[in-house]
Amino acid sequence: MKKKNNSKLKIIPLGGLEQIGMNITAFEYEDSIIVVDCGLSFPEDDMLGVDLVIPDVTYLEENADKVKGFVITHGHEDHIGAIPYILKQVDATIYGTKLTIGIIDNKLKEHGMLRQVKRKVVKHGQSINLGNFRIEFIKTNHSIVDASALAIYSPVGIVVHTGDFKIDYTPVFGEAIDLQRFGEIGKKGVLALMCDSTNAERPGFTMSERTVGHTFDSLFAEHPNNRIIVATFASNVDRVQQIINTSYKFGRKVAVDGRSMVNIIAIAQEYGYIKIPDNTLIDIDHLKNYPDEKTTIITTGSQGESMAALSRMAASVHKKISIMPNDTVIFSSNPIPGNEKAVSKVINELLQKGAEVIFQDTHVSGHACQEEIKLIYSLVKPKYAIPIHGEYKHRMAQANVVKELGYDNDHIFMLHSGDVLELDDESADVTGKVQEGGILVDGLGVGDVGSTVLRDRKILSEHGIIIVVLTLEKGCAGVLAGPDIISRGFVYVKESEDLIEEATVLLRETVDDIISRNISDWNKIKNAIRDVLSDFVWRKTKRSPMIMPIIMEV
């Protein structure tokens, strides 16, 4: 790959730099674009009724003929969740390691897209050629097996993208991170390093995943007469493996609950990433055949998600499992920022049912702390630092760590989604901006919920709605019926009959006045009804419900 004329490499993040989630970055050189990751994020509290948020990929759609492939670092939702939506707009092959592609296959199957989307499995250490790029997959450790960093070779230099990573010298499954390869690539000269910032505020090193196994051994030994329920992330295959190992050691049968958990364990088993001793795993329906103290339940819901299995158990709406005073529930995860309230609610419900709840020391992060970030920078020795993955405060924390290593502000780029960073071995500058943002997915609708709809939902959720029904004689000659007032979420009608009656009289006078002035424009009639009623309601209740006049003509 030789550099052509004065072309520069463009790095264009389309998401993942303002929040945890929705990671997607385009790398462009002349007529070639490769896309790293394609994730979703979950809705904010004010996105009422929205299921998930996917990145705006207008830029990729406009340059679809240049897109050579999607390269995926690992199988977490914030890196693969948007694939079924984006691949309908931008058709390209997906490249990833075995488990990552297995999880993507499952997702595509659910969307009926398995046949139309091409996927290719890549091994660690292998390289793929896509247009003007060569991409090498490098082994890393994370809270899901088969995670990769990427060395992206372009005609103007190498960019190393760490993906989500930590340095684990004693992983539960497979090899430790390939630090040697990072060092070898560093010796070739690296143009830029895009490094995970999620834990950049934390000093020191992240503990090894294996330490959680020792904690489980201690907890199981302390609770020999209790049924043990462990809630964790479905994708953390190593964690599930350790819970199974400990259960087997203590002679317990294991039942798995939660659709995503069942799916991922099935995929991991099929590919040999999880080893379950014979006769250990039982169907959830067979739990009743064993004494409680001889069973472990592994479940989803560690983040307090309302529809997840643990939340349904806590709320007494689970069809097969009821929480008993003899249960010990272990939360094997930390709340993701923003989920603290939901997790606290579930913990309180479990405690009220008499269960013992344990949520300390049963989790380690999948992300690198400051010393690991320093180690990667020391090995890779990039010319430019581009902190990625996380909110601004996380990325700023990494920038401060990098400054300690001697980098100045001219060599650290705090990008925003949509920025176009153009670089080569002589210079790097943000030269423009492309369209970016979040597209809201609600049920089967993609993008049909925008700011106007959300504003309406907010008003409805806070103040309710008043519907005014009016039947007019053709040509607005007179009122045949109404105005009738129907309200929802505004006041309880039976207890507010006087208010409704007063409003009805006021509306009747308003409509009579309009008709006496021979106004027949429906919009003018509706606006007059809205104005009069909203003034009256505000005066009487200090509320601003949505007012919807409906006029019928006979």
C-alpha cells in the first residue's frame, strides 16, 4: 500500500464519544471506507417509549459504494447492536472473530437477515485486505471472549484501535492479551492510537477475571443451605463459566434463566468457549426435583432491567421461580451509570421477600485502568492519541494520563461524533463535520419518533390530554352535538364534574360566538377552542394538558 499523491487518512467517529455505547467509526482513504463496530445505545430517561438508539449513518449511505466492510472488535450490544438496522442501508461484509460472528448470526436470524448479510470469521493474528486498508486482528481480554484490537494499516501509516479491553494475565478462557504484538507494531511506527477510556478515571490495574472465581468459592462455602441465584451480564461467558465451575465443585445443579443468557451460552457451548460438566446443567422446569440448597440459578437482570428475569422474580411475576426467604441473590456486576435506581429497586424488592442480597466484590471490570492504558501507549508509541469509548469525562481522564506520558495538546485529539480528522505522518487536523446523531427505534419503527413526538409524549406523561368533540351542521350553520370533553391523565372526571361542566359551558359560548361571526375555517375554530380551554385550565389547575379538538361535519 503506497501513499498516493497528497491524500490523507480520514477518521470519522459517527458515535461512541458522548456516551457509553453506540460505538461506530469510519476510516476513509480515497475510494475506500472501512467501518469499525456498529453499536447501539439504550434510551435516556426522557426518551419515553423508545426501545433503543442507533447511529445516524447518512454519511455511509451517501458513500455506500466506498464502504468495503464492517470490522467488529467484539460481541457486545454497544458494538454490534445496530448491525441489523444499518446493514439494511449499507450493504457490506462483516468481519469478526468466531464468537463475535456467532452472536451477530443470532441477531441477524431474529431479523430474518441471515441470508442477505455476508459474514466472515477472522482469527487473531490474521489480516484482511479491504480496499486501501489492511486490518490485523490482535488478541485482547475483555468481559466477553474473543475480543480484538485492530491494527489498521493505511497508505499514510498505522492506526491501532484497542476496542474495549483490559490486560488480564490469567484469563479464565484462552490466552492473555498479545502484548508482544502491540510492541512489534509499535516498533514499526504508529500514526495514532484509539484507546478505550471507560475506566480511565481509575488508577492502578483492573483485577483479573479469575479473582471473581475465588470470591464465588467463598460465597458458596458460606451459604451451604441456601439456594443461590446469580445475576450477571449474559455476554460475560467467563463469569458464567466460573459460576458453573463453583456450582459443580459444591455439588449443585445449574439452571439458566433469561433469553439472552440461554442464547449466548448455547452459542459459546457450540463453539467450545464454555465447558459445562456432564449432568450439571438442568432445565428450569426441573428445579423442583432438587433440594434448594443443591441448585444455582444463573439469570439476567443485574442492571435492574424491568423485563429481565431477576426483575420479574423480584416483582413476583416470574412464571417459574418465586423468591424465598432461603435464597441468596448475588449481583455479579456493577450498575452501568444511569441504572443505579433500577438496581436499587430490585434489591429492595428482593430484601422485602426475605432473600439475602450480596453485591460487593463479585465483579471485576472488563476495561483497562490507568496503568494498563499507560502500558499500551508505551508499547504502541503512537504519534497521536485519540481517546475513544466513553463520556467526555472518561476521555478527558485518558487525555490527562497521556499528558503524564509526555504528549502535548497538539498530539491529543478530543474528537466529537461527526468530526472529520484528516491525518498523515506530517500533520493532523479536524477539517470538517458530517451528519451524526441518534436515530430512535420504537417497536418496528426506525426514525419515525423524533423530537416532536418525544415532546408530545412528555406533555402527555406530565399533564395528560383533553379531547374536545364537536359536530357541526354542513357549512357551519350550527352546532348539532357537543362540545363534549373527554380527558385522560388530566383529572379524574368523576371527582371534577364541576370543572368539566364549567369548561363545557365556556366552550359552548366560544363556539356559538364563532358561528355567529360566520367563521367556517376549521383551523380557526380549533385554535379558538385550544386558546380558550388552555387559558381556563391553566387558571383553574396550573396545568398544561395537550388539547385536541375534533370536528365532525354532518
